[in-house]
Amino acid sequence: MSKAEGTERTVFNEEAIHTENPGVNARVNVWVNRWASYFEVDEEPEEPVHDGYAVYVEDNTGWDVTTIYVWGDAEIFGGWPGAQPTGTQLINGITYKYYDFGEANTGKSANLIFNNNGGGNQFDGVQGFIVNRDLYLRITSSGYEEIVVEPEITHDGYAIFIEDNTGWDAITMYAWNGDGLPELFGGWPGILPTGEATINGVKYKYFDTGKVNEGTVYNLILNNNNGGNQFDLANVTLNRDYYFTCSSSGGTEISLSMNKQLLYNYTN
């Protein structure tokens, strides 16, 4: 039984139907092998509340534990070997370890040293950093690089992401249905991108499809803003985001979670 819903469900998340008809004083054994949580959809983790600015670290060191020691105006993370991560946070598909500086340390000068919790491995990180912004770093066991992380974008419904290798001055997306629904992006040649986003180091142009259109089916045509070049991209059901890499002659759907493994090829 589900405490939340008050109904029994099968392992296929369907309503359970029983044929038992026990009489008075009879006993029937019922085995439960899936609790309500088995059927519940995982909620998005809440974004952490930070204490002041933070160092976000994409950690490729291979160390069991990565600590940061800070010297300068103060030992912000305490004495050697410093502090372990405050927590982890998923940003644009990458899990970062973060170290909160603390609101009280805003404006102070900080020199960072990364180490494996005093285990004998260390290297200098950013030197002379003023704690007046968040700091994003990608580190190995021997060094670091500062990286730019674009703010996460709130989309209107699902989106079509295009890695644009067409060479065209502009790309527009036209979408037709064929079952009586209106053109998704208006009349030909459609619309220019809603915006741009960098994901896992790749720059995409994206087209928001609108939350009100979720579940509908459309045929996508990419073109150079009615300049004479176009190709059929894909037939899509708007129940998820889509990612494509496109040349001037066609597009290929890619999976971000499978290191750009090709899924479908729509090249003309």
C-alpha cells in the first residue's frame, strides 16, 4: 500500500488486482517487495545555500581526499592541510566540489594550495585572489586552470540544442506538425535561436519549444534564415531536450551522457 496514495501497486506501477476471496477467520499472506519510494520520481536536489563566495573544483586529481589550504590575510580554511569540501553541486552537467569561503572573509586576499589532505602531494593554486566572486577551477594532481562557467538557464519547456557547424551567417528553425497543430515557431523560415549555452565545453544555440507544447510531435527543418539552404533535421516528440551537431548538409543527434555517441543520423 502506498501511504501517500492509499492504493496498492504492482512492480509495473499498475493497480493491483487480487483474486483471493478469503472467508471469515481465514488468513492470507501478503509479501511486499517494493515500497512506495520504488515508484516515486527522484526530486531535483535543492541548490545549496552558500556561506559567502566559494571555490568550485572539477576534481581530476585521483586523490582520495582533496583539501585546500589558504594563506594571506587569514588562514581562511584553518591550519594545514586546510579544509575538505563543504559539499558537491551539479552545474551544467558537471559535479563540482565546493569550498565556501565564508561571508566574513569577503574582500580578503587568498593564496590557495591544493593537497591530498596532508598526504604528501600538493601544488600551488590561484595566488593573490581577492574573495569578491566565486572561483571555478579544473584541477589535476599537478596543476589547475581557471574555467568560465555560464549561469544555468531556465528554459520555457524542452529545448532543441544545436552545435552549429554550418558556417551560415544565421540559423533558423521551422517546425511543422501535419496533424492540424499550428507551426511551432511560426511561419517560414521559423525563428532565430532563443539563446546560447555552453555545456561540457561545447557551445550550443538553443530553441525553446514552450511548456504548453509538451507531448506534441513536430518535424524540424533547419535553414539559413530563408537564404536558400535548408535540410530536414528530425521528427521529435517534445517530451525531452534534444541535442544535435549540424553541418551545412545535415544534423546528427548526440547524447551528452554518452560522450557524444551518435544516436541517429539525419544527414541528407
